[in-house]
Amino acid sequence: MTTFRQRCLTMETYTDLITGKSIPYNDDEYVRQKVEAILLEKGYTKDQVEVDAYREMTLEDHTINFRADILINCKDRPGLILRCARGSLVTRERETIATACLITDPAPPFALVCNGEDAELLEVVTGKVLEEGLKAIPTAGELARMVADTEPYQPSERKRINAARIYAAYAFLQCPPACRV
């Protein structure tokens, strides 16, 4: 039996589960597709899930573009941002929290890092790991309750500037999108 990643390696493009768009293969996309499948299994609708959420904003007289792998909205409010990539989860935590502080107003209260095999659910305000393992990915109903129980979070200008610096540092250190070996 072949894995999803093995199938992706043999194709030059495939169809995104949420958007239905054709996507060229890259080394992290199979992780996002696995996470998207999990989200659909956990009751999220395609309307709730924004793939490649994008925002352009100006901080300290510089225009910066921010991107999140996945943003989930709950009742017209951002609820959860997801970072889907291979490798260590702990190395993605700060980048994901920084992205959450920048991608929407107000910021989503929760963030999740996932490598397809493991996950960590994070509280954006504190950066605290709330739960580990794929079970950390909340169902649509669980996330709706969690978001309803939190106050909207509006990071200060100083917090956004620091988050933008962290985001930029991680964006600079990214591996190329496709394996060339």
C-alpha cells in the first residue's frame, strides 16, 4: 500500500482537498493535504477553512506580506491558525505564534503546528502548549466552544513588530519548496 506522500512524489501536481485547485508538488504540501483531510473528518466545512491565508500590512514604514498555511474561522471570528510542515514541531512554534499575531485582526486565539504525524495545539497569547498529538487538532464543535470561551486578542503594536521580526527570520530560513536531491 502506498502512502499519500509516495503518491505525491510520483505526481507533478495534485488537487487541493479544500480549494479544489491544482497544486504543484513540494516537500511540505503532502503534510498540508493530510491535515486538510483530518480537518474535513473532524467536521470543518470548506467555507470555514482558508488555505494560504494572506495579509499585507505596514509596520515601521515597511510593507510586509504574511502567509498562513491554514486559517480556520469560527462564527465570523478567526479561531485557529495552522502551520503544516515536515520536521520538528518545536522549531515551528514561535513562527506560528508570530504569524497568528499578524495574519488577522483580532488574532486567532489558538495555533497548531503539525508535521502530519504529530501536532501541538498552542495558546496564542501565552505560547503555551495546550495539547500534543494528532488528538490536539480540535473538532469543529470543540474549536467553536474554545473560541467562544476566549476574549478577542488584539496584539499591541510592539508585539506585532516583534512578531514581524520573528516571522521574517523564519521566512528567510525556509527550505526550498521542492526537494532537488
